[in-house]
Amino acid sequence: MDKVNTGEHPAIIVPLIGGATKPLQHIDPEFVDCKGLEAGWGIKRSLAYQLLADGKIRGVSLRRRNRIRGKRLFCVASVRAFLNSRLEAGE
């Protein structure tokens, strides 16, 4: 237990035990952004866009009408297929 000094009466913080917190759920996404590519496979933004331009992986841009900027998402299945093809090619 930790004590917190607020200047008044000391408060005691007790960690929650049992079902008080939600357990982390593993979700296997179909699409990830650049940060997801880097976290999952170590593929940084510049390489991701190069692979996309070369047609080696697939992606989609989500953008509101009349907006220049949007959100680029990459298809996880295409990333896995690309990496497996490199593995089979022995590279």
C-alpha cells in the first residue's frame, strides 16, 4: 500500500484485485496503420509506402470528402503473404 500526502489526512491507495479490471484481449486485426506495421513486423513508414507502391502489399486510404489528409491502413494478410514469399525465396 502506498500513502499519498495531500496536505490533509493521508490517503491510502489499495490496488484492485480480481475482476476489477478488464483483462487484455488479443485482437488479430485485418488492417494496421504504420505504427502497427512497425510494432508487429519492424516495417517502418518509408518501407511500407515503398512496398505499397511496388504492389507487394495492399493498403487503403480512409479520407473524408474534400479532405487532403486521411488515414492509411495496410492489409495484414498481404503483409504476411509478402513476408512468407520472401521466406520461400530464401531471402
